[in-house]
Amino acid sequence: MPGTIAPPDIELIIKDSRGGGGGGERPPDGGDDGNDGDFDRQRRKRPAPPRRFSTAIAIAMVSILMFFMALASAFLVLHHSSHVWVAVHLPRILWVNTAVLIGSSFVLERARGRLSLGDDLNFRKLWLVSSVMGFLFVAGQLVAWRQLAVQGVYIASNQASSFFYIFSGAHGVHLLGGVAALLFVLLHNFEKSQISVSLAAEIASYYWHFMDGLWMFLFALLYLGK
């Protein structure tokens, strides 16, 4: 009837229907009792996608390849058009250096094979051997420079010697970057990393084999361009 006051029970039912039974209250700032914070922490712990690392090393290798292809093009043009080209007698130690670098790639793949079998001890031993072989290659290149210097052949002696020093020096610098990557895989603690040791070893091996193949190309170019 008009003017009748609703009983307390009816008033409670009306309030519950408007407020969603108490479940419609706005959660405190910070979102759903801290669930957003938990989600952010889980997202930070989530491993990074492997494609990101593979893409990064691919871009680096393409950039290096373009740099050396530009040098190789200049080498071929001058070799065939220059009237003052003086061939450089390549030191024999370059053959030894090349064999050491090729061998390091085989040792590196053997190390990865041991890693895939869960043999961490032999993986580390073989990986260390490959890293040392990389240092030996660079040391051998310095010996080749020394032998040329004894012959009186320097970077400014002629065009051919300039290209030899530039090719071998630039490749040596990039190879030292590869040695640093190998040592990173060997010494880094991957338990707290966003990348697994197997993925890191795979990516490092891509770069190492690339530097191996690049040197064989440069060595053949220098040898045939005598």
C-alpha cells in the first residue's frame, strides 16, 4: 500500500541486487589483489624467444659479410686494373692457421654433440679446446705479419700487401669476438639466464662457422690473387 515502509529484509534484498551481492565492489588499486604484479613477475621470468637471438646473429653476420664483400670487390678491381700491383709471397704458416681454424669448427661440433647427450664435462673440455684453437689462429696470424715485416713487406708497401693486412686484421678482430662468445658460453651461469646453454652454444657455433668459412674465402682470394 502507498506510504508503507518496506521491511528490513526487503531493503537488504534490494541493496544486494543493486550491488551485485557485494561482489561488484571495485578492487583496490593495483588490480585484482596483486594478480597483475604476479603476472609481471612471471613475464619477466619467461624465457626470451629463440628467434630473437637467431635474428640478431643473422643480422650481424650479414653486416660483416657486406663489409668484406666490399673489400673483396675493391681487391679484384685493383688486381686486374692496377699497373703497379706487386704480389705478396704469402707465409706458409697461413696454411697451418687455416687448418687450425677448420679443426676448431669440428671440435666445436663434437662439443655440441656431447652437450645434446647430457655430457656436460666433455662438452666443456671440447668447447675449451675449440676456444684455445681460436686464440692459436690469431697468434698464428700475428706470426705471419711478423714474417712479412722481416721481408720488408708492410701495410703501406704496395696495394697487395695493404689488402693482406686489412683482410687478415679485420678478420682477426671479428674472430676474437667469436672467441669471446665461446668463452661466454663456457663460463656463464645459464640457470638464471633467459637463454639456455644449448641455444647459446648453437648461436655461437653459427658465428664461429661463419668466420671459418669467411677466412677460407679470403685466403683463397689472396692466394689466387698473387
